[in-house]
Amino acid sequence: MRDSWNSDMTGVYDSLPTASASSPIGSFEYQLTTPFRAIGSLAFIIGKIGLISGEYEYVNYSQSSFASSDASFSDVNTDIKNKYKTPLNLRFGTEWRIQRFLLRGGFGYYGSPYQTGINTSEMYVASFGLGYRVQHFFIDFDLPVDANERGLLFL
């Protein structure tokens, strides 16, 4: 990755001429390594009437790191390792057919990526849906819901 920047400044005075100045263009090249991510899923299909599914997501945020041949990121990388962790991320869902109608529901729990004492930031998410299907036509309605600390909030 490469970041580039510069600054411009203009001064406007009542009794003096306007003055402008620009900094030289700065440039910095570095590499960002993002955390390893894996998802395991399991689903059960129940005849032609429904299904139940679940997922576990593994993301080790403490594995993120920066590197550069021009500078040391050791302090930043140490902070990342000390402040982040692997949260517990789970998702569950179900869908059921009742004649031509489909009913759906889902729930997700996303654990905090931060070590203890920094920030809780865990998140609960729910969704509900209804569908209608015939041979060459279908219509679906989905309602995501934020189920965090303040109760259910419709998004």
C-alpha cells in the first residue's frame, strides 16, 4: 500500500498581499496483513418443508500487522496483539415452507474483538422474513433487527 499526502495553506490579510505555501508531496509505502478468517457451517434440510443452519466464524484480529522497509511498526504491532483477540461469532437461521409461503428467521452474535477492559462492542442481530412463491414468480420481504442492549430496534 502507498499513502501520499501534502498540505496547502493560504493567508488572506487586510493590509498585506495574499500569501500561499505548499508542502512537498509526501509518500510512504507499507504492507498490511489482515487477520486469518475461516467459517464453518452446518445445515439440516427437513424434507421439502424447512431447514435449520448454523455458522461459526473464526477471525483472529490480533494477527493483523503492519510492515515497511522504511520504518518500524513494532509499537503498533505490539498494541494490536495486546488490544485485540479472537471473538466468538455465531449465526443461526431457519426457513419453513407453508404451502406457497416461506417464513424465515435468523440470529447472529458477534463477540467483542477487544481484550477485556477496552470496549465491550459485542453485537446481537436478528432478522425475520416472509416470502411467497409460485412457479414463475416470487416476492420476499426481510426485516433486519438490531437486538443490542436497548432492546429490539428495527433497522
